[in-house]
Amino acid sequence: MYTYNDNDRTIVAERVRQFRGQTDRYLEGKLSEDEFLPLRLQNGLYIQRFAPMLRIAIPYGMLSSVQLRKLAEVSRKYDKGYVHFTTRQNVQLNWPKLEDVPDILEELAGVEMHAIQTSGNCMRNVTTDAYAGVAQDEIEDPRAWCEVIRQWTTFHPEFAFLPRKFKIAVSGTESDRAAIRVHDIGLQIVKNDQGETGFEVLVGGGLGRTPMLGSTLCEFLPWQHILTYQEAILRVYNRFGRRDNKYKARIKILVKALGMDKFRSLVEEEWAHLKEGPGTIPATEVDRVGQGFTAPDYDVLPAQSASYLADLQEHRGFRNWVERNVRAHKVPGYASVTLTLKAAATAPGDADAAQLETIAELADSYSFGEVRVTHEQNLVLADVRQDQLYPLWLKLRETGLATPNLGLLTDVICCPGGDFCALANAKSLPVADEIQRRFDDLDYLHDIGDLDLNISGCMNACGHHHVGHIGILGVDKKGEEFYQIQVGGNAGNDASLGRILGPSFSRDTVVDAIDKILKVYVDQRTPEERFIDTARRIGITPFKERIYAPHN
């Protein structure tokens, strides 16, 4: 993974020192709330319902075991002994004290971590596929490109005060696992007929109050121009994006208002001034950054381990876990393992300090000291030998990290909701908990099969409910919590936005409604269909009829 150079260390240390001074002045009454607001936001600090929340960047989802141990230490020392992993491949502390935040940032800087630009109207954390570099369907490893973009966007003066927050995702695989179609800019690595690397550039995606899927702005952009072309997009957005209404300030609103042809024309006009300028990437820069993403020292192994095959035959629990949580690797004899942070009675995406330390030890022992964070709020050990999968599973099982539910109903994506967030209309964690408890039956879960259930506590859609096969949105009705249900969303290559079924449900009836939706699927599916396939084939009417039928 990328390692800081002297410039990186200096930049982060200076930001910590700067923010310490800003925080001290605020606490002394020398800065007003309004003056402190943009300063704390661009250092990842929110004021939530009960306490500050500090969002820490994990660029493109990569963590070292050293960084995991530091997160565990910081959570014990300054918080309540746990952290929360987000759908943006970041991590949050939910209970730090404001006066401690500069100390936290200083400790994090010591292990090459920071909270720069994790909030505010600026360029946010660049995200990608959690299996980057090891996926069998990879066109090209996207991580070096993510790092180039990260360095370019950090403290870029034109991108510090955009009309609204801005998110970029990069996919390097045939199957989009970075959800590029719901980002402000989505970049898909492609190859032309000559085998040259380029990018399909999508623009105008995003969720929230007005969900939209991104559209193709450029079908093939040579890699040398990926920064200048994006800069042209950002300049158009900065010039024409609305600043009078934050609900209409995202680039998706501008693209829709102008139309893609007009927006493309403006970008091309702006790009003409930038195309061959200093932002054009030389091969030496790609090589420099790419050195941080060379393959680890893999052993030469047979494609199938005899001991692994024997363990599969002998242990049903291990077999179930492998079926759901273990992914094929591009190197023979290796596999990628996903640790689902979705055990029953556990808040989705949460990990306590002891678990973080255990995962760090396992990463050192089994996966070259690295861990990945996924968009689904899980963690990945990307490089595990096949013959070590069974002993790894035994150790994971001891600490509650071997739940074999990846991609199943109880692998719920969920924002912190009203339990923490001041913006939330309703609590989301109790709904996720009830779903996990109600359907905590592996035989039933495996029969239902692949199903993405996403929950958001408000229209900001931090839980990505719009692209869940089943999406749940918390809404407020005269001070009471209700939940709106959508069906048919998806975040992959065939991305789609869910359709609202009808009136919202009270807290005590929403999980019953989910149960009825699943029964419709079981009744209507064909043997080869996943939930999303059936939902698209039959439409939403059968679901509506079942969940709103009286006495049903």
C-alpha cells in the first residue's frame, strides 16, 4: 500500500498543528460557531446528536495492521472502545471530546492517517473496489490511479469550497464493485483496440434527496488526461453549480438542468485550456505512485490445496463460510476473505477495540499485514493462502467474526441514524437489529440467496437505500418515526434506483412488511432468479398488494 513520503508527512503534521490552533481559539471564544464550522468540517469533525463525530479517511479502503492497532488504541483512549466503518470506506469515532480531537489527529498522523477533507463542500475520499489488485475480473489495478487522484485533490484551492460535497469512485474490474454510477464522477478503467489504458468517465450520479444515476460523458479518455479532464468538469461545476439552495447544489442537478450535450460542450471548452498543461500525467508519476501497489511476495502454490479440500468436506460450518465469505483470487492457491461486521445484535459496520486488534494480528499472520474496508461496511483480508483458510476460520469464529452471511439478507448496510446523527429523521440501527434477529437462520438466508438490504435514517442516504434490492428510509411523521420501503435498487453494472412501494410503516410493522416482501419473492421466483431478478420481472405491484392487503 502507499507509504507517506516527506511531503505527505509534512502536510499532515502542518494540518494537525493548524487545527489545534483553530480548536484552541474556538474553545477560548475567539472563533464563533460560524467561523469554526468550515474549519472543523474540512478536518472531519461533525457535531452530532449527543457528541462530536470524527470521520477518519481510509483512502480507497486500505489499512495496515499498524493503523488498525492505532484505531483500537485511539478508540479506547478517547472514545467508547469501538469504531464505525462507513459506506465511503472511512471510519468514524462517535464519542470523542472536542478538546481531544487535535490529540487524536496527532496520534493518527504518526501512523499515516488523517481526517483531511472527509467532510465539507470539498473533494471527499476517493473509493474503489475492496478487492482491487487481487480480483480475477480486473482490467487493471485501480489503486495507483486512486492515489494519483487523492494527491491531486488534497488541498487543491479550486476544490476547497465547491457548491456541495463531491465524490469520485474508480472501478478497475469488469463487474463494478465501486458503485461508480452513483458518484459525482465515476471512472471505469477500459482498454481500447490497441490495448491502451483509458477511462470511461461518468458524471452526475448521486443519491440523497434527488437520486440519479450517472451518465457517460466520455467513452475513452487516455490515462494521461484523467486529471485535466476532471479539472475541467470541476471548473464547470464551480462556475455554474447552484449555491443558493444546498438541496439543488450537487453536480447531478447541474447536469440534468443543462442536459448532457450542453454540459459536455462546456467541459470540452474548458478542457481545451488544460489538456496539454501541467496537469497532464507523465509516465514517471504513474510509476512512482504505482511502486506502492506492487504485488506481495506470494508463494508458488498449486491451484487447489489438498488440506483445504479435505477441510471443506469435513466441516459444514467451514463450508458455509467459504461459500459466502471467501472469494477467488487471481494468484493460484490464494483467496480473499471478507469479515462481515454484521453478527446478530451488533450494529452494522461496528468493530470494538479487541476485534480490531484481533483482525490486525490475523492480517499479519495470514494476509501480508493489510486489511481492506468495503462499501458494505465489512473488512477484507485480501491475500490468504487456501491451506490457511481453515485455521483462519477457527480463529475468526472465536471472536464472532466468522458470520457466513456476506451478500445475504442480514448483511445489512446501515447508517448510524437517529441514535447518533442530528440529521436523521428516524433510528436505523434498531430496525437493522430486528431484521438480523428475525431472520437469523442460515438455512433460510441461504434459501433466499443474494439480497442487498440497505437502511438510511434520512434522505441524505448514507445507508444507500436507493440502490438496495430492498431499501428502507426513515421518515418523520409529526414527531413519530416511520419507514418507507423501496424495491428494485442495485449498485452494480446494471445499476437501478428502487421504487417506493407506498405509504410508510410504523416502527413496529416495518420488519413484518419485509417478511411479506420476501414471501412474495419465494412465491414468484424461478429456480435461477435472485431477488433483484424477480423484482425486475414482476414489478412492484405484487409486493404492494401483499404488504398493504388488510389482515394479510
